[in-house]
Amino acid sequence: MSETNQPVPADLSGTVDERIAQLASLEAGSEQLPPEWVLRQLRSTLASWATDATEVDIEVEKRTDY
């Protein structure tokens, strides 16, 4: 596999909708996204998702009648 001097896009940021729009814009470009960048975005997204899920679980537990 050969190295390219392709610039690495900035990390996705903002709300889910903003990130989706940023990704769609990047995908519309002619350059292929570097696999390392895609993996970093996936890890970031999964970490955010896990944090949100934990917060939702805590809120649900607060409201559970025992």
C-alpha cells in the first residue's frame, strides 16, 4: 500500500445532524477518506453513544418505582 499526501479532514463535530451533514459533504468529495480517519470517527461516535446511553440509563433508574 502506498502513502499519499492527501490532507486528513478535520474530525466531525457538533450535533448528530451536523456530523451527518459534514460526513455527507466529505463523501461527496472526490478523495477517498483515509481509513485511520474513519476509524477515529467511529471510535468517537461510539464513545459519545455510550456516554449518552449511560446518562439515559441513570435517568430511567431515578424514575423506577421500587
